[in-house]
Amino acid sequence: MTKEAGQPAIDVMLLLEGTYPYVSGGVSSWVHQIINGFPELRFHLCFLGSRREDYGEARYKLPSNVVGLTEHYLFSEEVLPKPRGSQGDRATAELVRKLHAQLREPGDGADAGRDARAQVLEQSLLAMEGRLDLQYFLHSKQSWSYLTEQYLERCTDPSFVDYFWTVRTMHTPIWTLAALARTLPAARSYHTISTGYAGYLGAVLARITGRPLILSEHGIYTKERRIDLFSAQWISDNMPVLERNAGEAGYFRALWIRLFESLGRMCYDAADPVIALYEANRLRQLADGAEPATTCLVANGINVPPLAASRSQRAAQPPAVMCLIGRVVPIKDVKTFIRAVRVASGRMPGLEGWIAGPEDEHPDYARECRELADSLELGDRLRFLGFQKLVELLPKVGVVVLSSISEALPLVLLEGYAAGVPAVTTDVGSCRQLIDGLGPEDEALGSAGAVVGIADAQALGEACTALLSDPAAYARAQAAAIARVERYYTQPIMFAKYRAVYEDALARSDRAAGTAPPARGTVATALREGRIPQAAKAAKADDIPHAGIAADRPPLANPDTTSPGIGSNAQGAGSG
């Protein structure tokens, strides 16, 4: 992949929301892995965060092929213009109405719906360069009139003050990101790791530059944001619970959800290919409006050799240790794991439960987990280990446990497999695929552990003891785990597929003007049909700096947990 004369010096601009390089975890580790895997490409990073003070120092040393880093903080006071009143005009007001209509009712995934959204987006971007700027939205009399009209017509919550600040907070990033797109350096292609705000920026960049946009969704952003928004404490719910239907979101929660659904559709419209980690998520992308021809699967791959070398350190008998490796945060449902340790230790004397992961992202939840362990009188049977190196930890572990309520394709299971450790998981994301296999050939390898229901501590604990107390069953699960990761989930396999994606995007970008572009979904179709060679042409896994081992990642920063919509590694795959 060589740069032609006259082309931008940036081959791939990565659009990163709340992740690399300031937050550790599965998605960030994957980004680091990809950058290192293609040393001949020049990457520019565009990091989107909430406020600068919500992030510490960079958690990763940037590889030498990262040629630039742009930071943009969506909810910083610095992005807001100084108040300057204006009247506005009728044409601008009409465009605002059209834009809001698309955000409220974005249409279906058919060509007509995509064309209508593209037209409104293009008109809006043109207007944002002129009359329809952030100053107009925040301070014009016309904008105020429209806001009050919409409140009276649509809002079912009694508080106008909450409505005003919600709308202001929701819409400000739309303007600031459109302005940011005009100032970013030119790139041959764009690669967003989520929909949401980063995906919207990608759609804007694709529209104004004509360059290709790649989307890799580790978790489905709208699904993850929906989970976050239903439990978020910063959203006002002024309507009494008894006045709402069971399971119904409050008005402002529903407003945020609709915004992210609309931004997701804009990204799906612009991206080619639209990549998911596993089939269930690809089907969810289709349901959310992605064009079928552009969707495809590229599973995560890990650096197997360093972990495989640790197998020699394992004892002859599996250690009586069930270990959760990951952040101590609600989405990992650590409390269910703790209750499962209580169940398992009662059935298997001497068994211990370990929690290996940072506790600083959600201190209140971590405190509640420790209090639960005390109330269950687990004592030394449960240990909070904090940050650990996996190559040192995994030889001491009998079974990797994942109790999450939401995952995509968790790297921690693959990392455990490579070290010879089977797993017991909840039935989320691709976990059943990773445990039992996908398709006849994969399924023939056997089960690498067990899958239980979400929040079922009894079943989780019993499955762990069943595996640890049966040497023959454990040996079969261990063999299946090793075979599965080595056959389907290695870095060379993943790099081969992403090499095809990047080569296609850069070729489309560099094609001479006037030449008819290939049909949308060309590379996605090749990936779906298995026409991408499995042997990677990229650097060998052994030659790539070690980036794929979860607990070799540094402790987490303290990502924002109060600002709306900034995705963290909760959206992504992996053990972070």
C-alpha cells in the first residue's frame, strides 16, 4: 500500500470516541494492535472526549507511524461561542426543521431513506458554513422561538429548564464536530471505531471530502448507550414513575436514545464497509439501518505466542480458582460473580474467586462489591487483585469467568484460551460462539467451557465447580479452547482481512476523477464470501509489539461517567 504522488500524507484517520490513547481497555488495545500491525501506513488520531479534565495522561506510547493527534472535547466551555444575539432568517429556520425531522424520524434503510438523510446532511453542512452556525443555535431569537414551540408541542416532561439544557447539550456537538471536520488535516481514508459522535464526524468527513469511511463496531453503540442512558443519574426524570408505562423511558432518556439512533444511521449510510465482530451484531446493524451489501464480519485476533508460552507454567491439575478479569464496573456485573463465588466455594472447599482489574473507574460500585463480599462472609475466598499481567496471572487460574450483562467479542476469553484456560460466561455477545463454536467445523472442536444466563449466580457457580471438579471434562474444554483460538482468532487472520479493507479504501480514495467507483459493498462481499486469504501478508504476529494481552494494559484512566453519550470501553469487546 504505497502513497501516490499528490495524495495526503495521512493514509488512515482513526476517529476515536472516549478510548485510545487516553483510556485503557479492550477497544483501545485493539486500536494499538491495528496501528502496530500496519507499520507502512500513516495514521492520524482524532480523539473525541467529554472535557479535558476527565482524562489523565496518555495510557499508550504512540507508535512511530502515528503522524498526528487531534483532540476535541465535546462538552468543554472552550467550544462555545461568546453570546451575540441575532434575529435569524426564514430559510435557516426551515432547514433547522428539516434537520430535526430527520433526527426524530430518520426513515428506513432503503435507498430513498438514505438519499433523504444524505440530502439533509449535505444541506445542513453547507448552511453550517454560513448562517446556520452554533451562534445561531445558541443565541438567536429564531432559535429560541423554535425551541419553545417544540417544547409546547412535543415535550411530555413538565420542566422547561431541563428541556432547554438537554436540547442545548445534545445539539452543540453536532455543530462543533461539523466545524472540526473542516479543520482536520486531509486523509486518504477515515476509520471510525463506533457510530455515535465519532460516527457522525466520519459521515461528515466522508460527505465533504469524498473519501471512504470504514466503520468497525466492537459493540453496537446505540445498544450500549441505551443501557447507559436507562441508568444514568445525570438525566432528569420529572414525570412520576406511576404515570409512565412499565419499562418506558422518561422523555429526556428517550430523546437521547433517538439522537444516537439517528447519528448511527448517518454513519451506516456513509460507511463502506460496516464491520461487526460476530453475526448477531451484524444482524443488529441491519435492523438499525445498515445497508446489507456493506456489512461483514471481522473477528478480533490476539497475539497467541506469548500466552501460549505460559502454558508450560501450569500445574498438572487445574487450580481451584475462578477469575474475573476486567474493570470493576456495573456492565461486568461483578456482584453476580461474587455471589457465584459464594455458591462455588460452598460446593468445592478450597476454591477461591479472584477479581483482576482496576477499581478506579466506578469507585462507588467497587465499594459496593467489597461490601457485598463482606456481607457474604467470603473472607480469603475472594480476592481483589487490581491490575495484573496476564502472562503471570493465567497459569494460576483454573477458569476464566465472564459475568457481564453486555459484551461484544471479549478478548479476555481468547487470551485465556491461548494460555490454556477454559471459560464460563453469561450468554451475551459472541460468548456462546466462543464457547461452543460457530458452524460445523468450529463446533466439532468441542465446548471450551459453559454458558449460563445473565445474573444467574447459582448457575454460574455450579458451572465453574462442575468444570473444575471433573479432570476429563476440563481437559476436553482446555483442548477445545486452544484449538479454537489458534484456528480462528489469531492476529495474522485479523490483519489479512483488515489489509484487504485498507487496500480497498485507499484504492477507492486514490482512483482518478471520472472513473466509475466500484459498487458499494465490494470488499464487504468478498469478506462475507470468504474470498480474503487467511494467511496474513502483514508483519508476523511475533514481530508486532505486544498489544493484545488484556492485563498487560496499564490501569484505566477515569473516563467520564457523567457527561452524555461519550462512549468508553463499555461499548467494546475485550477485557478492559
